[in-house]
Amino acid sequence: MIEKVVPLFPLGTVLFPQGPLPLRVFEPRYLDMISRCLKDESQFGVLLIYDGSEVGSADTYSVGTKARICDWYQGSDGILGLTAIGTQKFRLVDVKQQSDGLYLGEIDVLDPEPSIPLPEGYLRMADLLRAIVHDLGRLYQPLEKHFDDSTWVGNRFGEVLPVPMQYKQHCLEIDHPLERLRFIQPLLRSMRQETLTQ
């Protein structure tokens, strides 16, 4: 489904559906964007940068996630802080840049993944994720938890695992929850082995 043009926020991180995104915003182009999103109750698109930087120009991957602002505050340093939540995955169809530097993207919103109960072979992953989410504290406290859902568990591991960003992007681009779990499981095993041998 092709949507109207949405503002884009290229970042050095990957946002997953139903995942939290803390941001500190100081560039005028993004302050204006956030102001419009709050006023219109609209969303913006988050894409991972593969060349360039968050400040200035950036080239991004084509699959990202729409974000809805759920909380904001003015920091003591005057910088705007906010928390957004990932909503829907999308594919970038076309991109333009405004005179103020803000990127605008024509996007194709991707179908939601099917809700599949977590298979028995992955239940230990859910137990591990429970402990991780508990340790992460405040950022994850307001989130609805779905430890029995394959998509939710896979997406949370995708965002919290300490792996290179291109791995996280690959997790995002996988379009079936069980395939994502199959990709993540050996990564977890190798991390456990590294921990044991250190």
C-alpha cells in the first residue's frame, strides 16, 4: 500500500515494530518535523544509515519502520528528548530532500507479519528475553509484553543483541517470524560460547 509522503529520520540504529526508540533532537529540520508530528499526531519513518551521518547527508537502507511519538521532554541542556515506538515496517519507494535538509519519503507500508505462537524449540529464548527486558528497565517497562509471540520475541532480540547493525537490518528485513528466530538462535549460541570461553 503506497502511502503519502512521510518525513524520514535516518539514524545509526534499527527500529523494530513495537520497539522503543529514545532520541535527543537538536537539528532544526528534525525539531520542526517533531513539532509537526506532535501537532498532527502523525508518524515519521526511521531508516538505518549505511553511508553518511545522522548530522548532514545520509544514504540509507530501503526497509525501515514508522515511528509514533509517545513521550517527550525538554532536557536541562535545552535539547529535546523523546521516546517513539515502532509501528509498521515499510519499503522506501522514492526520496526527496527539502531545502532545510529534511528527507521526505514515499513509502510502501508492508503487511504485518502473522501472529504465530512461539514454538517449543524457542521457549528458552523467551525465558532469556524476559531477563534481558527486566534488566533494561525503564525503557521497556511501558511496552506490552508478548513473550509467547514469535514476531515479538524475534523483534526484541533483533533490537537488543550486541551485533553489527547490518545483522539488525537483516533481522528487520526478514518477513517471517520463524525465519527471524532461526537467524537469531545461532547468534545467541555463539555469544554464549564466547562468554563461557572468556
